[in-house]
Amino acid sequence: MLRELSHRGHEITVLTTVTGGSATPPMVTRQVDGITVHYFKGYFEGAFLSLHLLRFLLDQPTLDLVHVNNYRNFPSDIVSLWSQRKGIPTVVSANGSIYAYRYMPSFPLSKKVLYRLHDAFVSAPIRNAAIALAVSCAEAKHYEEFGVPRKKVRIVPNGIDLDSFSPGRPNDDLRSALPLGSKLVGFVGRLDPIKGLQTLLKAFESVSQQTPGCKLLLVGPDFGMKRALMSVVHERKLSGVIFLGPVSYDRLPNIYRTLDVVVTPSSFEIFGMSTLEAMACGKPVVSTRVGGMVELVQEGYNGFLVKPEDDHALANRVIYLLQHNDSARRLGENARKKALEFSIKRTADLTEKAYFECVSSDSQRAEFRDAQNTHSA
């Protein structure tokens, strides 16, 4: 989306942090597709404390607008406070970070206390932003519950590259490594407690019994769950579970095309990016009825929705799609149609509109209006 905005003539600078060892430099600056990206050395994964970023901000001139992503970490908090103190119009995108922790199994009480203390004393990044961007109606409700007036909230769904994520024959070697005719169920995302993967493994036990030779592919980085999941696989003697691990973004479309059904069994999703990517590739999806998923998946039209932690319902829906090729094909075609609503252009249009609302002076409004008119022409 930033590339699209950059192509429209907006000058964009990105500030981000990276954690690393003593060899990590304090700051590295790169030009990426016309966008200036500053990488600052950070400390403590999750908090991303960076004095280098703070020093950089102190020397920065006034900007036209600041867009802050996420909440409850040092970079987003400090940049928000800095921009608001300088009177710079600020847009915030929480990306689910306000209340996602409520849905995490066994979330530590100590962290809940820290979060509540943070919200009591450092809520300005969210509450004082000129506009809050929500990726779904579910997130809009989170903002309102947090104290953001509804009139300040704009719904801007995520967008994807619909040319890259599109139906087609896979040219990945994944399918060729499997026995001929094997059905392949897939999950794409981080191996995280919030993703409902233990429920998926329970469901797959039934799926594999009803669909001999079926395989389950788990694609994504380990966020502390892989060992527990492998233990379940071993204890239940599940065959056919494949841990592919993280893959490059460029490889994802081919992986989706290889799958017969894509499953998102999460206990919470603020939007459902991997579900949208699968839909764009023409795949039927089975998801839990949570968060923003109900805005992507229409029951019986482009997929199915089940209750979180309901492994029986999850298994039944997956089995149905694996055993009814015509229905699976129809749902996959409808999934692609639905996905066409979520282009990067649409996301950029809505984001640019929010930026325009934030800019206060007449001259700045005129500049944004000229940029929009140029793009429209």
C-alpha cells in the first residue's frame, strides 16, 4: 500500500526498529521503491525500546502528517506522543493490538496488569489521534470500547496484490512430493496460541480417518507453539502433518494454489489476511466465526464459519469440501469474486482520503487535492 501511495506522489518516510546483537548498527537508512526507510536498533522483543529512534525524532522537522502502526510498544508510543506534542496531524492503525490479548489462551496475568497500567497512563497514541483506521467493523468496535469517538474511526480493510494472489496451476514442487490424488488441507500463519492450531490437529484426526491419504500443511514461523503441536502429533499418532515452516512471500500464491482447502481456526482475527490471500487464489475456506472473519467469509457462499475450539464442526466442514469437488470449486470461484473487493488500490484510496481529512491548512489540503486529482486522471 505504501508503494501505491508513493507512486501517487506522496513523500513517505518509514521509521522501524530491529532487534539484534552487538553487531547491529544504531541506524541504517535505505531507499525502497522511492520510500525512505530508517531502521533503528531496538531492544527487548515486543517492546522495541530504541534510544536511537528517540534521538532521531528530536532532530526532525515538522511533517505534514504521521501515521502510527500498532500500539503498546516504544516506537508507536513515542512517535505518537512526539507528533501530537508538535501539533502534527496523526493517524493511528492499531491492527488488532488494542484487545487481541483478551483472546490469547493463558495470557499471563502480569502482562494484563502491565497493559492496563499502560492504557491508564499512555493511551494518548490511540485516544488523541485525529483519525483511527480500523481494518474491520470488529476493530471499529474495539476503538469505541477504548474511548475513541465513532466519528474519528474510518474502516479501511487491508488490500492485497490481486495479480500475484490469483487462481492458477501451481508450479511449486510441493504437490509432486505427495502421492497422486492426495488431498491437501492447509493453514498459513504464525504458529501461535491464538491461532487455534490444537483444535485444528484434533479436527484433522477425524478428517484423515474420513479421507485416507489426506495431508495437513502448516505454513509459518514458530511463535512458541511448534513443540506442543509436534507433541500432539506424536501422542495421537497423526500421520500426514507437515510443518513447512516460514516461506518467502513470493512463494505463498503457489502454496495456496496447491491446497484443496484453507483453514483459519483462530480464537481471534482482527481481519484475516491469509484467508483473503487464499480466497484470492480461488480456494474455499473454513474459518472460525470471530472478529473480521465474518466480513470475509459468507457462510455457504465462499466458505464456512464454525465456532472457535469446535473441532467436530471444523472437521465436518473440511471433510465436506474434500469429498464434494463441485461444491468446493463453486465456493472457490465465489471466494475469488469476494476477494476482488480488497485491492491495494482501494486500500490506498481510503487511506489517502483519511490523510486528506487530517491535513489542516488550506495549502496542504490543496496539495492533497491536486495529488488525488492527478491520480484520478
